[in-house]
Amino acid sequence: MDTQRSFFVESGRYTTKYLRILRVSFVHPFDGRELSPQSPPLLTYVTFEPIMLSSGGIIGIPLFEKLSETMKRAMAWLNRTAPGQ
């Protein structure tokens, strides 16, 4: 299996299509205040879907960006948003 492919099809009795996504989750760093049940740590997540490069037409297979490209977008987003700062 190509680990960089974002989309693949499994054929058998039925056809199943898979699209890999990338979900980034993080907790904002502790800021020195005491934690309490009223203010639990803030957990945040963002889901990145691979960009469709070609729909594949009527009977073709769609083409999506490689997982490494999706990862680059996620890392750029994380650097821009600087969670916890």
C-alpha cells in the first residue's frame, strides 16, 4: 500500500472507497493558573482533507494531493495560529 496516497479503492464483493484525512489535536499549554473543574485544559483539533486535484470524470478515479502535501498545509496552519501563545 502506498502510504502517501490519500485516496484508494478496495474491490471485492463490494467496492469501498477510502479518503485519508489528517487530524491535528493539541492542548493549550498551562499558563500558570491553578486548574479547576470549572476551567479544564482547552483541547483543540482541526481536520485537514486532501485537496482534490482531479475529479476523475464520470467513471475515473479522483486524484488527490499526497499525504505529505496535506501534512505541509497542516504544519503551516499550526505555525500561523501558534496555539497557546
